Amino acid sequence: MNWQPIESAPKDETDIIVGYDFGTVWVVHVAFWREVDNNDKSMGWTDDDTGWWSYIENSITQTKLEGHHTPTHWMALPTPPCR
């Protein structure tokens, strides 16, 4: 697995690993691209909500990665271990 430019990342809500340089620290998140559509707008989402989103504490608590936190690179998630 190699880091790739974020422009080549899948934008179909697939979970991936994203990263960005935050000062002197390389920060990584499991994230996905969310494209707001009309169904989302009926639930209060706006076009400004389109973008990279990360799971902060769990699958319910998510935050948009923007500004200094906008990903610049990505890679696929590895296959999880068997349970």
C-alpha cells in the first residue's frame, strides 16, 4: 500500500485511510467522501456538507475534515483480521 494523491481517492462513501500534514505531525483518519443529495437536504444537510468525513469516536460521531484538516493523500484500508 502506498499513499496516493487525494484527487484519485474513491468518492463513493468507501472507507479509506486519509492523511494530511498538520504542522510537524502526519495525521491519519479512517474517512469517506460524502456527496450531499436531495434526500440528505430534506434531513437538514446542505451542499457545504459535501466532502471528506471521519469517524471521531464511533460510527455515529463523525466530523468533516476541512481547512487545516483537509486530506492530501489516501490509501486503501487493509483487509481486517478474521474474528
